[in-house]
Amino acid sequence: MYPVSDRFLKRLAESHTPITQVQLFLTDGRMLDLEHTGGSVQVDRAQAIRRTCTVTIADVSLIPRTPADELATYGARLRVARGVTYGRPDDVELVPLGLFRLDDVGGDVSQGPVTLQGKDLAVVIQDDKFTAPYRVTGTVVSAISELVHRSLPTADIVSTIVDTPIGTRIFDVEADPWAGVQEIAAAAGAECYPNADGTFVIATLPDPLTTDPVWEVAAAEGGVYISGSRAMSAASVHNGVLARGENTTDGVAPVSALVVDNNANSPTYWSGPFGRRPRFYSSSTLITTAGCQAAATLLLAKAKAPNASGDISSLPNPALEPGDVLRVVHEDGSRELHQAAAFTVPLDVGGEFPISTISAKEDA
């Protein structure tokens, strides 16, 4: 969860009028505070571009009509935030929702409204396809940093993983550099994404079994719960991972490691009634058996998680981030721990805040 004060989370459950902010940074150096009438920020961990935004405004002057307008708009960025007030106009707390490249502007040229649409800065890397074979090597963090800075030289990058050496990876012409970033991160069982500040983060997905919940969604007086549902499926659940690496560029012999769920008390025990359901992962970045073992171990932790999902509706929390562990208390008093996967933060007053989750378990 984005760092907020204790009173921020308490305020979300109280009657209050949220405040929102949209800033437009034009390519000519100007910054405009946009008076907006609505919109939302969509966050979805399953998408390559995990943050997108839609903003509606009344000012039709922002619709590009001349080449000069187009030059000022193409490449412009939006910074979006939502927060709360604490009773006085100068006592506010804003939480960033993302830094976006402005991709679309359109609307009725006479009456409006005007709709602005943007994608987080990973799209800059995704669009900057390779025009010649491109080679990276070194470690997970150094290789990711090289690919990010190739397209965004001033981007901030933060890593919370134990860095891992990788083999040489040569990308073909037309290859997607952002997909390459995710492949390299996977060699360490990690993922890379721009956070709400626009900083690129290299991290592993938190384990809901060992991570403390950051927010309680409770169906009680003073709670933020509106509704909830739950489902479970064995689809996409694996109890073994075979990680393989072969790197002829570096002259490294093929290496591999199979890691399985060998806990006889586990419902996904490799030799139990669940059966054997392996997942396979291969990359030229893996050059040692130990590296394959580490990658397979981290991937198995995610792969063997029960495919439980939930759809929760609550009052909006703009500080929420994908991967956050939530404690949910249903109307019947049952308690569960959920892990946030996707949600939409509104930029107007009212409305529910649906949260899709990727895992859930009973909370003692």
C-alpha cells in the first residue's frame, strides 16, 4: 500500500468528500491543473501495462486542432491523485494514482466534454521496439535498468530483490523490450512495474501466507465493506516447476532444476491425489543449476497457490496497490485474507470500489 497516515485509512470509512487532482505536463514545459468532471484510474496486475487512466474535462481548448497543439500534446503526461480532507481546506492528504503518457484526446469541439486517456510509462518502453539485435547480460537488476533507461534515461528504479546473475540475452529486431524486462525479472522470480509515483519497481509478489494485511474491509459499523463473493478452481494451479536454461552465446551447457511440492500434508503434494501438474519455464538468462533452482522455487510459490479468487466491493481506497494483502470480514462474521489483483479508482464522488483478488484463505 502506498504510505499514508493512520488517520487517512480511518477517514475513508467516515463521511467525507474526496478530493482529486489531475495535472497535465505538456512537452513545451507548461503544467496545467485540469478542472475535471470525472474519470477513473484502472489498475490490473495481469496486464502488461498495469495502470491506465481516463479523465473527462469541460475545457474544449485542450482538443488539438493545429500542428502546434499536436506537438505540445503528443508525449505529454498526466499525473493523477486522489485523497481526503480533514475538515479544513488546507488540511488534505493526496495519494498518487499514477504517472501516465497522454495517448488520446477527443470530444465535441463546441460543447465537450473532452476525454483524455493515458497509460503508465511502461508503454514508452513497450513501444520502443528494437530496430537491431540487442544484447543484455550481467544481473537481473542491471539488465532491467539498461532496458528501462534505454527508453527513459531519467527513470527512477528501485529493487527489493536479491540480485541474480543472468546469461546473455539477445533480442531480435521488432522484439518488445517491456516483455524482455518481464522475462529477465522472472529469472529471479520477480516482476517489474511502474508504481503510483512513476518509479519502476523490481519486486517479488508478497506471499499472503506470511504477509500482514495492510487494510481491513469489514462489514461492521465504521467499516468499508459493501459486498463480496468468492470462488475456487484448480485451473492454473501447479505443484512443480521445471526451470531450464541454455545459452550457446556464452558457451554454457544446458542446465535445469525441477522443484516440486514435497510436503505430504499439502493439498498439492506432488505424489498425492492432486496428481502431478508441472509448469515449465525456460530462459537463456539461466546459466547455473543453482539459478534454475532459485527461479523454480520462487515460481513454485506462486504456481501452487490455490486459485481462489474474490470480488469485493468497498469504499474507495486510492492507496491500494496490486499484491496488497487485505483482511475481509463478511456480514456473517467469516474472515478471509485476500490479495488485491485489479481495481478501479474513481475520480468522482460516490460509486463502489470493486477489487478483484488473485488468492484468498481463511483468516484465523
